[in-house]
Amino acid sequence: MDTMTAVKKEPKKKSEFLNPDDYRKDFPILNEIVHGKPLIYFDNGASTQKPLQVINAISDYYLHSNANVHRGIHALSEKATAAFEDSRKKIANFINASTEKQIIFTRGTSESINLVASAWGRKFVTADDEIILSEMEHHSNLVPWQILAQEVGAKLKFIPFKDDGTIDFPVFEQLISGRTKLVAITHMSNVFGTINPIKKIIRISHDRGVPVLLDAAQSVPHLPVDVEFLDCDFLAFSGHKMIGPTGIGVLYGKTQRLQNMNPYQGGGEMISSVWLENSTWNEIPHKFEAGTPNIAGAIGLGAAIDYLNDIGMTNIALYEQELTTYALEKMSSIKNLKIYGEAPERGGIISFNIGDIHPHDLSHFLDQQGIAVRAGHHCAQPIMRKLNIAATTRISFYFYNTKQEIDTFIDELENAINFFNY
């Protein structure tokens, strides 16, 4: 008997946290028709959709204040500079940084981590020093440290993850030592959805005098994140994963850390004075923002933060938890469906496989039904190797997704099983 026809479908109750219909109207792309079906977008872990408020903010900059920032004394430049720096202040407030000078604009999480690996790592990490990572890192928080370690002769050590997708915390306590120069770890796994015990990791690291970098690409868009409360030394995230534009991201750093770092790139804006033979550097954050920045992207990210603040990050986190619980319950009824990661503290990410159906085949089938999911190794090949699989299918939610969309997704999973004769 078909699984879905055997289950009584109860009437849906509106969430007590937020009503997605209040916001879906702001996202024109959610009205797209894909292969003749209404779009269901479950690939938010890779990139989120953009509301009109963000699109209009970017358009307004190009239409009414397009000029370079900081260097001009004419009206357009002053207007652009004010909007650009206002976004920096919004970001600082959003993550509760003590000053906007701790906010550096980058192209995204990857560049933010590379900036720290280059500007901090090459200055402070030497031969035989150790950097602690976890086995569940995205490549963006793995490869830069591999490059640094190979250059200076440092060693990488890894906190293992357990079968349920949580880190083996006692092993972390054993790994950290007098040789440890940095702990760099994901706040939320982009494969398991696991929310790591970051506060505890930071406390133990700081007790040993070790700074901590957080890859917050998956957490900042979905959870209230307070850098003062966490006490992290560095934190990196991307605009495009939080309804903002692509090509813009943020590195937060403690003031003393940033002041002690070397510049990341040379060029305009990052200097104080320049002679033919040498130069002196600008103050933070400008020391790390060489050349013309992504002005429109920064302004668009500021608009995205306004939008998220209007909803409330706690409301978003609780609603996504509600969606995730609902989806997990529905998926548990599907025969031979294996979910990877069972952490009690998790975000709106679910990675799974169904029997021998290849994730790429399943993703293609779902796409034909208008459902966008992610299939592959999710830039986390070491995870896949440890799990002894090539790939998974991944769904990831945001505040504009609905339980009705999840129901359609479940129906199509059943149809896929029938289609592939599994």
C-alpha cells in the first residue's frame, strides 16, 4: 500500500512563531513555474532567495547614488558612503559586535576565512604549531588551513564526529594542548544540521589561551548569534545565505586580533601613507578592504538585515525548528530512507539517502516536479568518506517555506521510489 495513502492527513495549524505567507509575497521568484510545477525551493543551505526590499535597495543605489565610497567629496559619493557604512553598523548590531570597526566586508565566508588564514595565520602560526578543526568542516574551513599548514610546517588535528553527527567532545579536550594556536570550527554543520556546543568550546580554548574562529555561514542566517556572548575571536558568514546579495560577506574579529594582523591585500583604501619604498596602513576595518568594495552588495546586505530584524531571528529559528521536526516525522515513514545526523540541537538541514537511488538521480526527478534540492558531497568530502557514501540529497529550509511544501515533497519522494522501482 502506498505509504502516504495509509496516513490520515490532519488539518494544518498555523505556526505560533510566524506565518510564511506574510513574507512569501516579497519574494517574486517563489511564484516561478519550474517544469510546469510551482517552485518549491529547498536549497536554502546553498543560497537563499531575495526579497523585493533587497533587490530595490541594490537598484536604488545604482539609480540614485552610484559612486565610489570614502574618497569623494561630492554628493553622490557622500550618499554612497553613508549607506555603505550604515550597513556596517547594522551588521555590527545584528551580531552584537561592540563596534562597527570589527566588521570587515569580504566576498563571503570563504574569503573571510582565507583572510584570517593569510593575515593572522602567516604571522602567528609557525612550524610544529597545531590548528584544531573538526571532521565536519566545509571545505572553506579546511583547505585554507591545509595551505597554511603546508607553508609553515604546522599540523592539523581533527575533532571526530560520532554516528549521530555530533562532535566527540572528550576528544577535543584531549587534542587541545600547549602547541594549539587556533581552533577553527563550524557553528552549524551544512551536512548534519548539527549546532555545535560553541560556547563550551570557546571557554575551554580561551582557558588555554587559544583563539577560536567560527564558520557561521549556516548559523547567522538562521539563529540569533551574539559574538559578545559567545566570546569568539573571529566569525565569518555570507550575505547570499541570509536573503542578501551574492559576492558580499563579513568577517568579524576582536579589535586586538585585527589590529595585530598584517594586511590581507594591498591597494587603495587600506593605506594611510604611501612612499615609493614603503607604506603605512589604514585603521581597521579599512586595513583589510583594499580597492573598491562591493558597495551595492553591502547596501543590499544591510537591507536584508533590516528584513530579518523585522521578523525576529528567534522567530525564524523556532519556525525552522518546527518545519524540521515536521519533515523528519514525515520522512520517518518512508521505507529505506536514511537520515544522516541526529543531533538534539540542530538547524533546518536534513541530509538523506533512499536505498540505492543515487542522489543526483533523485535530485533530477524532484526538479522535474518543481522541487529544488541539493545533491552531492556538499563541499564536505571528508564527511562522505567517513560515512562511506559518495553523496547525499539535502533539503534545507528558510522562513518562507511551508508545511504544505513539505507534504508535496514527501509525496514526490514516494513517487520517486515507484519510478525507480526501488
